[in-house]
Amino acid sequence: MTQQGTLGVAVIGTGRMGADHVRRIDEVVGGARVAAVVDIDGDRAKGIADRLDGATAYTDPAAAMDADDVDAVLIASPGPAHEAALLEALDRDLPVLCEKPLTPDAGSALRVLEAETRLGHRRVQVGFMRRYDAEYMRLKSLLDAGDFGRTLMLHCRHRNVSTPPGFTEQMMINDSVVHEIDATRWLLDQEITAVTVLKPTPSSAAPGALSDPQFVLFETSGGAVVDVEIFVNCGFGYQVRCEAVGERGTALIGDAHGLTVNAAGRWGGEIAPDFRQRFEEAYDREVRHWVDATRRGLVEGPSVWDGYAAAVVCEAGVRAQAAGTRVAVELPDRPSLYR
Amino acid sequence: MTQQGTLGVAVIGTGRMGADHVRRIDEVVGGARVAAVVDIDGDRAKGIADRLDGATAYTDPAAAMDADDVDAVLIASPGPAHEAALLEALDRDLPVLCEKPLTPDAGSALRVLEAETRLGHRRVQVGFMRRYDAEYMRLKSLLDAGDFGRTLMLHCRHRNVSTPPGFTEQMMINDSVVHEIDATRWLLDQEITAVTVLKPTPSSAAPGALSDPQFVLFETSGGAVVDVEIFVNCGFGYQVRCEAVGERGTALIGDAHGLTVNAAGRWGGEIAPDFRQRFEEAYDREVRHWVDATRRGLVEGPSVWDGYAAAVVCEAGVRAQAAGTRVAVELPDRPSLYR
Amino acid sequence: MTQQGTLGVAVIGTGRMGADHVRRIDEVVGGARVAAVVDIDGDRAKGIADRLDGATAYTDPAAAMDADDVDAVLIASPGPAHEAALLEALDRDLPVLCEKPLTPDAGSALRVLEAETRLGHRRVQVGFMRRYDAEYMRLKSLLDAGDFGRTLMLHCRHRNVSTPPGFTEQMMINDSVVHEIDATRWLLDQEITAVTVLKPTPSSAAPGALSDPQFVLFETSGGAVVDVEIFVNCGFGYQVRCEAVGERGTALIGDAHGLTVNAAGRWGGEIAPDFRQRFEEAYDREVRHWVDATRRGLVEGPSVWDGYAAAVVCEAGVRAQAAGTRVAVELPDRPSLYR
Amino acid sequence: MTQQGTLGVAVIGTGRMGADHVRRIDEVVGGARVAAVVDIDGDRAKGIADRLDGATAYTDPAAAMDADDVDAVLIASPGPAHEAALLEALDRDLPVLCEKPLTPDAGSALRVLEAETRLGHRRVQVGFMRRYDAEYMRLKSLLDAGDFGRTLMLHCRHRNVSTPPGFTEQMMINDSVVHEIDATRWLLDQEITAVTVLKPTPSSAAPGALSDPQFVLFETSGGAVVDVEIFVNCGFGYQVRCEAVGERGTALIGDAHGLTVNAAGRWGGEIAPDFRQRFEEAYDREVRHWVDATRRGLVEGPSVWDGYAAAVVCEAGVRAQAAGTRVAVELPDRPSLYR
């Protein structure tokens, strides 16, 4: 580590998420600094690095990881670039925070899993940031406390205003529902064993052939049933809700409203326009926890196993979308490293 | 009609619902009076009739219907007695309000349907009282106004504190979910075309072999998907919720809370213990509308077709419970009388 | 009483409230019928009576009260006509439901009080309908149960969309805040001992010289402090709220929202446009309770003493508006008839 | 500044607030580090400094301010020690974040005001952290946008579970209501011109002679009326609410609830037990903004004038408590430095 224990971070990828993480490490999170900015577009990397004290620009992730002042790696490049960067970081035994998805498919995720397993200790945290959202954290605490008994069902809503051009039906699972996949596994501490997808007649606001909304059902290893409304062109705002139904009570998150207004014949308030408003503090907390744990030599948070299991469930989900039937999820045994 | 246009009503059956309707007609609803009280237990009928001005006790429904001061019939006897009473009333061309279910099965419901169709005009209103609940009425108005576009999904919750002894899995469909069956058909103005039932690992509070809760899925003739959580031993209160998801907005009912309290480290309020508190005003409004319409010579509200369609869907639901698979619903064409 | 115990009611006054009560007795409330319709405009009275079975039109309240089929009187004429009608009804020992205000000033209210006191038993119920609102009733039950200890403060909000032409500053007290005056006395079971009125710089939406909103403070015989925001041109809707602050908890009413909507970037719902939507069921329940009690020979609900005390506090409130200082309320001892 | 622009902060005072700020600068806020820990208890200062990289312990604030690696000062010592530390910092032209109150009384606050005025530029930010609370910030934005017209009234609630031993009536104003004093001045951008205090009969839970709750009224230079319920032994939780009433709408903050539960016959959630839960993020944001602004050479946030004006209003409030009458607030003209 550098003097004062400040963590020198190489940020790989400077798209929307990467640039936001650079700002976060520079301004918001204590105990870390941006030591390297990596992008295949060297001018872009240099433009960002030049605005920071003591940051160097790179086009090659491996070169950045070899720099003396780089203590840890934050991967925010496009998904297909993740596997190579993860393997380079594991080769150097460097701590990593990898934006979700771990990798774009289960096969590549499995190779990362095997590399970390060979290394023999955890080095990678996957960026499922909902685990760091204050409401999800309270829900998790409540369920773990057991006052409501076993959790029997989760009812989830995931709504976006609209989709960008090129958004596909598969992306409804891989980019959107993947958050509910991880939330389900984490909240219940169970694996997902089957996926079914129902498709209502699409909204007329759905672009092209996109069958939007869809209604996704999970069955879990503990016998719970989870339903997810995924509606990515709902038009009115960004909403993520989860109601957990236990044996003796239910708990709902996602309806917190800070400012309530009466005006023009209506009461109510604004709905967040997108995920940045809704989960901004979760991202801050995620990176802060990662920095804190890394400075103490710990690896916490969502693991490579979590990233791999999500990829396997996503593949089953996409098959269920296409087939219109229930698709069972086949997971190998969980390696002892992740138990 | 009797003088002053007051409707003389024969109330058939004096169990909990029947006795409550006697009280309602006597005290709450204007324009009607209890002219006849009918129960196979003659002492019970007489005990109630004696407490009312001008009411006569009967043990035979047909005898009551023949009385001069009886203008209309309210059937609140046990389900298996409905068919006979309905056919007697239709024989006499008398207006009827029949508590749900119309009859206990689709076969007998069809016979009533055929009798009314032969009569050539509607005489029977079925007691699906949710259509008279203020919140459901507002939801129906909102959906019909079309501001939110087509309705794509309904998310329904139906929770009871606990079940009485002898409550069976079939009753979860026939006595409980039947309300969501009618609400779905009414809100969407579509028929239900298939039913699927998922069963989470049961709550430890579920008595005996009752698989409680269950998660019921409807598909409709217009391509909507409807999910119903039915949880009849939730322990904490009676809750009925419905969220309609349209193309441009959603609308939720069932969360109205009149009195909010801060005390002992918590904010919130009481949950209704059972359906009487939640739907008391809906029952009042239902009977008032029936009396008003009848006095004006009209028949409105849920029809025999609605009662028959609900019975057909219930039979499919019970088969879906047992089979664990999707069960298609087969309905004949809707007779012109009910279009 | 007439046959079947149906209460024959003379409705005096056929303005907006009177006509609504005629409809209520005819259609909504069981056990009563409109026997007489009284208005100084005889054509108007006849037009309404002719639409009802067995109702007779009158221009003179006393003549209506003398009719054989009139068992009780509902006074809904303009306030200045109340005293004469009340004294005629008390002369005949007839049960009365008198719309608020009892009379327009404390002097005339005292004369009615003395007349009923001379009669020696209660005959008059005053139309403070909030006591029959379901939320107020729950609040009253909660406070009376004592779980929150003594009630220390009430925070009240009373907002109207706008005022009709001719609405004066005095009417803000006499027509609007009078409801909070009665609610305070009823909820706390204490008398109001002083009134102070603060006037913020008026809203630019306030017509003419009307100083709107105002902030009214009551002190009570038990040492509670009550504040009322009265804002009669708030523009956005009709709202009546009350938060009771007890020693160990608080309870809020007036925020019940039955239908919650997500649309166009906002969550929320509609605000009632005026008092009819908000208190419609309270009016129904008020008249129903009056009819029920009257048929059983009882007099319940707000008494002439309540009407008189409200008038005395209103006079103090109007003086406090004008003086800008605290004005003490002087009430005589409560007669034993009203204890 | 030190290398990399990291701000070296001297934290003066290591009580509950000071220790929390040390943790905040060390772990939560980016761009700053604790360079000096100051406490009259030298062992305590050393114990804390030793746990930090590169922090030095001091017993004398001036000595810490003279250190080369100290760029800025955070004052969290007891109120009576503020004046001396502020004057030392102003002598050295060092940026300061001073916990509220600026000083314990208006006289000493005026001396600080004069010192900064002589210096000729702002150096001090006062710790009124509500201005950094997300809900208050949204409310301020809404009011400033002007959609609801001029703000006519604020209704404020400030409730604490209970008071520690030795809590006095004056502290209800100086320690608690002082937050509403600053919030009123900030939200309305007006000065407070008069204070009135009403005292209901105290709660039986109020210790000793403490007259709790109290109801405080402010009048402002723009003609607004502000009421504050201050109830410091409410027993049930910590609540801070503010409803702003504008000419065309109202806006309420303080009721945000993240997790809603149904259980045991009740719906609702937990109330924060104290201000740390409620305002934790406001403290984080406050210190982060101060660090960011200071690194850019700016002084923003609540000024010494704000601290002084709050002290003057507090003195008027305490006099109003004692006198039972309206007390006018006398403020000198605002120096040009603070316009």
C-alpha cells in the first residue's frame, strides 16, 4: 500500500459506469485514490487521468496492474472484456471489484471461478450493488432475524422508463432480472432451481418485437416461489420493489418517498427517473465497503460463485423465455472456497 | 310492490351472512323491508322474524316467495341449496340477490343459466360484493377511462388470518380466489382462459396437510397475466390488494389506512382482522344498489353468466392445484342475454 | 309512529344540504321516510315532494310539524331560521336533527338551550357530522382508551379549494373552524378557554381583503393546546387532518388514500375536491344514527349545549381575529341536563 | 495543502460528535485526512491519534493550527470553548467547520462575527447539518423553484424519545429548536422577527419541572408564521418533520419510511431512535461538501451570520418561555460580507 494506507486503484473502462467510479473514488470514498485509468481509447484515458492528481493513463489493463502504485483493480469495462482482466488480476493476486455481470455467459464465468479456486483464496467481489442498498440491507436483516419465520415468497417489481435502441429480450434477463436473481439468492440464501417466463400481450409502447412486460417465476432450493414483473418500457419512472412474505408477516421495500406534495388536486411525489438516483448511495456504499475491506486485507460481498450462479440462472431464463415452459437450473456443487 | 314502493324482501338462510343481511335491510338500507325470514330451522326463522315489524317466518323458500308482501328474494342459504331456490324464484319471475357462489359447481350453475335464458330476461344478481367496494369501483373507473392504456397485468394479494377447522385446499380456490376470479373478469372485461397453481413449501402455521400459501396464475382472453397470492393462514390480518399494471401507469388498491399512529418505536396502524371490517360498506352498497335497481324494475350487477364463468374457472383451478400444471378453461359462447 | 316503525321526517329547508338530506332519507337510510318537505318557496317544496311517495309540501314549518305523519324534524334551512323552527319543535316535544350552526350567534343559541332545559329532556341533536366520520370515530376511541396517556396537543389542518363570492373573514371561524371547535371539545372532552388568531401575509390567491390563511390557537380547560391552519383558498383540494399528540404516542387522521397511482413520473392520488366526497359517509352515518336512536326513543349525539358552546367560542374567535390578541372564552356552568 | 490535495484537518474536541467526525474524515469522506486530534485530555487525544496514520495529538488548539500539515479546522469541542478556537483559526486565516452552536450566546457570537468581518472574507461554516439532509435539500429546491408561490407557513415537529439528566427548559430552545430556527431562516430566506411559546400541561413523562412539550411560534420578516412542536420526552422515537404551506400547494418531509411491515395485526415500520440514524447521511454530506469546497478555496454553507442570528433568536425564545408572551427579535443590519 501507499503511504497512509490509501488504496491505489486502477479503474478499467471509462464508460458511464467507469467514469462514475472514477468520480466516486476521487470525491466520495475515503481511503482510496485513482492511481490508474485504463481504456482502449488512450486519449480518453489520458483526458480523465490528467484531471486527477497522481493518476496515470493506460490502454493495457495488465500494464496498469503492474504499476507500483496500483493496489487494487476496479473493472468497469464492457462485459466481454471482463474475463481477461479478471484472469490478469488473479494472476497478480490483486483485489478486484468487478461490475456485474462477472462475465457475459456461464462458460466464461466458470473459467474465472476455476482460476480463483486454483488461487485458493477469494480476491474478487462482484458488483451486485443492491446488497449495499440501505433498504435491501434492512430487509436482509429482518429476514435473517427470523421473526417472520421462513420466507415463503418474494414479489418483485422492476420497472424502467424505456429501453435504448438495440435492447433485446435476452437483455431483459441478463441486464435487468439478473439483479432479482442475485437478490433472491442473497435474501433467501438459497439457489434458484427453475425458471418460468410468462409473456402478456406486449405494451404498445414496447419497441419493435420486444415482448415487454414479462412475468418471471423462480423456484428455489428451499421451496420458495419468487415472481418478478420486468417492465422496461413502463413510461412513468424507475421502480424496484420487493415484498417478502414470511410465515408470520410480510416486509416491503422500494416505496420510500422522502417528499410528499399536495398540489393541483393531487397528493404524492416524484418517481426516480433511473437507477442512478435510486441506487446512487448503494454504489457509494459498495465501493466504500470494498475499499475498507481491501485495506484490512479482507474480501467480502458477492463472490465469483454468486456471479457464476447468476450467469447459469440467466441462461436458464433466456431459454425459458424462448421455450415458454419451465426450465430447470443445473448448478454444480458449490466449491468449498465459497461456502 | 307494497305501499310507498318499499321492497318486501324474503331472506332465505339465516346463518352469519343471512342474519347480517336481515340486519342490513332492517337498519341500514332504505327502501326495503324484511317481509319473510326463511330457514329450515323454523324456530330460528321465527326468532328472527318476531324481532321485526311485519316479517313472517317460513321453512319453505317457495312458500315465502308466494306471499303477497314478498317482492324480491335474497338467497343466503348454504351453496348446495341455491339451485333450488334460484329455480323457484325464476319460476315466479322474482328479482333475486344470490350470495356467492351462484351454485357449488359449474353443472348446476349451467342449469340456472339455462333457466334464466329460457325466461328471456335477467332476474338474478350474484353477490360478488367487491364490485361494490369503493376502492374497486375507483380502480374500475380508472381502467375503463383508458388513461393508462390497456391493462397488462394484475398483481393480487388475498390474505386471511387463519382458517377454520375443515378448510380444504379446494376451498382456497372456491371460497377465496373466486373473488379474484370475478374481479379479474370484471376489471378487465375478459374471460380467463387458463389457470396454473404453484405451491411454495407450506408455512408451518398451515394446519394439517393444507398447502398454504399458493400462487395462482390466470391468463385471459385479451392476453393479460394475473397473479394471486392466496395465503389463508398468514396470521397477521385480512388483506386484499390489487395492483393493475397498464401500458402507461399502475394503480394499487387495498392499502388505505385511515388512522396512523406513532407509538413505542413504531409508526403504522391496525390491519382489519377479517372481511367484515374490510368489505362492510361494500355489502351495504351492494344491497342498496340491488334494492334501488329492483324498485326501478332493473337488474344490474354480476349476472348468472358471471356466476357460471366463475364456477368453470374454479373447477379448472382445483384441477390445476391437483395436477401441478397449466389447465385451460373451456367456456361455451356467452348467451346473447348476457352480452 | 307510523306503521312498521318507519320514522316520518319533516325536512325544513331545501337548499343544497336540505335537498341532499331528502335524498339521503329517501334512498340511503333505512327506517325513515320523508313525510314533509318545507320551504318558504312553495313551488320548490312541491316540486321535491311530488317526486316522493307520500310526502306533502309545506311553506310553514309549524304546519308540517303538526301533520299526523310527521314524527321528527330535520332542520336544514339557513341559520337565521333555525331558532324559530327549533322552538316550534321543542314546543311539540319533537325530535330534531338541526344542521350546524345551531343558531348564528351565542345569544339565540342560549334561548334554545333555555327552552330545551325548560322542557327537561334532550330533544335536539346538532349536525356536527365529523363525530360520525369513521376516522374521527377511531381517533376518539383511541384517545378514550387511554393507551397514549393524556392528550397534550391537537394539530389540525382545514383546507378548501376556494371560497364563493361574499365569503368573509368571520365565516372562516363561523363556518369552517367551527368544525375544529366541536372536534376539539368532543375529542378532548374539555371546554375551550381562550382563542388566539395569527395572520400570515395572505396568499395572493385570497380574494379581496380576505386574510387567508389564518392560524388559530385554542387553549382548553385541561391545559391542552390546539392549533388550526384554516386555508380556504389553498387551490389544490379539500383536506381535513388532525394529529393528536398524547403523552406516549400520536395519532393522525385525514390522510387515508384509497387508490395509489404511478404515472408520468409521479406516484400519488387524487385529493377530494370538497367536503361532500370527504364526509359523505359521515352524513349518511349521522342521519342513520339519528333515525335509529329516535326510533328507539333516544337522543344522542351533539347536544344543544355543544351547539351553544361552539357559538360562544366562535364569537371569541371572531374577536381574536379582529383584535390580534388572545381572547378568553366565558362559558356559564353546564346545565345538569347536559352533563 | 499536502500532496495530492488531501486536506489535513485538525479535529478539536473528541467527545461523541468529535470522535464521530474523526471516523467520518478517516473512513467516509474522500479528499481529507485527520492530521491533528485535539483534546484537553491529552491521553484521550493520543489514544485516538495513535489509531490513525499520520495524525498527531495536541491539547492546545492553537498548537495544532500551527502545524504544517494542518490545512483546516473542525471544531467539535463543548460550546463554551468555541469562541477561543474560532478566533485562533480566524487569526491564522484557516477554514473552519464549527459544530453548532457557533457560541453559547449572542454576545460571544457577535465577537466572532466582528472578527470574521475584520478579516474581510468568510472562513467559517457552522454545523447546521439539516441543510445537508437529502429531504431538506429537496424541500428547499421545491420552495426556491416557486411552483407553489410564496411560502405562507411552516408546521414543524421535533420529537425526542427522552432527555438526559440535567436537561433544562432553556435547552429545549438552545439545543433543539435552534435547528428549526436555522431551517426556518434558510428555507424562507427571511429573518425571524418574533417568538411566542405556549406550554400545554406537561406530559407526566417529563422529568422534574421540565414543561414538556412546548409549542413555539415564529413570525418572520416576510410575514410567514412558523409553528414548532418541541416534545423531548415523547417516548416513542425521534421525529423531525416539516410541512411547508405555499400559496398553491404544500410539501412535507420527515415521513420517509424505507421498510414497511405487516405483522401481528399491524402495518407500519420502525421509527429512528435518535438523530444519528435520521441525520447520519446529512453529517456525511455536510463534511464532504466542506472538504470539497475548502479544497477548491471556497467557503459555503451556513455562515457566522447564521450562527449569530440563531443565537439572537434563541435568546428571544428563552425569554418568551419565561415571560409567556410574544417577544420581538432585534437583529442589527446584516453586514455586507454576509449578503
